[in-house]
Amino acid sequence: MNYPGHIIKQGEPDQSLVTAIQKRLMELGVGSFSTFGNYGPKTAAAVKLFQSLHRDQNGNPLEMDGKIGPITWAVLFGLEETGFNENTSSNILLVEAVKVARSQIGIMENPIGSNRGPEVDEYLRSVNCPPGNYWCAGFVYWCFDEAAEMLNLPNPLYRTAGCLSHWNNSRGKKISAKTAMQNPAVVKTGQIFIVDHGRGMGHTGIIERVDGGFIYTIEGNSNPHGDRNGIGVFQLTRKINKINKGFIEY
């Protein structure tokens, strides 16, 4: 049984789906049900107990919310049952942009904390932004620009150093955070994620691959903890449901 493509919670109308969940919980010794098919408080409590006892594929504790999203589903039924372990793209530009991004992993600011350096200055120059500014969006644009030039294609990205400006002005396909949370299968390799930190501030990066409810990203102006305004280009892991603005696909 593959993940159904939406968050399963109290009031779930698909009784056969709920029954399968309840039986699986009982197989694992979590919860006991005399009747099946109703996702009520008792089932939610059993799911919370299951979540409290298990970790996700990256070793992090599951969120104890009593709801079954793709990450809890993967632990409950097995990762192969998510049905979308590798959401790859057939778009050659996206594939090439990911390759370019990979080639930049390990690039660091010089000096550290300056938003400067030969490569960083180049990323900012690609979006016509002066050296010393935040550069995560410039990094994304530069990667696509390099890929487009290699393929002799126009760069479809909106040219900006602003993450939220990119979201607001992009002509690419936008996938809202809500849509992605409900159905992570729409998130794919080569898409660009946008996080809104408030007060006009944001962060962005390129999705290298997708695995269940996780995205593995390549991000500029970041650090090993994934904070914005970091010090280099890093590979990071994020939960899809923590991307609060959305995703753009070109």
C-alpha cells in the first residue's frame, strides 16, 4: 500500500485506509482496537505513542502529532511503501542545474562571515547585486545560468537576489507549502525551495533529491545547521513540511 498523498488524521473518510493503519499499529504492539475504520481519538493516541517510540530514517524523533504524514508512514509501513522515494525530473535544464550546484559544494566565503569571496562575488554578480550582500538566491540563479549556457537555452529564472522576490515574480510552476505538505509526491529533483523568515527575509536552495518526506538540498549562503546568511555552499537535509513558502519548478 502506497502513501495516499495526503495527511491522514482524525476524521479520515477512507475506512479501508484507517483499518490498514490500525491493524499495522496492532501488529507492532501499539494500540488495541475492537472496531476498525474510524480514525478517532483512540487511533490518534496510538499514533502518538508509535511516534514517541520511533525515529525517522535520519535518526530524528518523529513529531508526536497523532497524524500520519509521509515520514511517519515510511516508518510505520517501510520507506518503500511511500511510493515516491525518488521524484526525479526529466527536464534536462533541472538535471544540469543540480550538477552545477554539486560542483560548488564546499565553496566558502573569504573571509568567513563577509558574504564575499571570488565565487560568492560571481554569484551576486549574476543577479546584478553588489558584493557583500546575502547570496543564496544569487547562488541558485548562477547555477541555472551556467546550466542554461551549457545547454544553449535561455535561463527561465527571475533574475533577483531576493528569495521572496523570486517567489512573487517567478513564471515557473509554484507549489505552495500546503500542497507539498499534503502531497509530497509533487516535490521533485531540480525544484527550488523558498523559506519565508518574515520581515521580507527568506532563504532558498536547489533540491538535489527527494526521499519520502525529506528533501536533500544544495544551498548557498548556508551552514551545516541550515541557517540563513551562512558561510558557504552545503548539502543539507530538510523536511518538506518545514518549507513554509513553497517550491518552484522550471
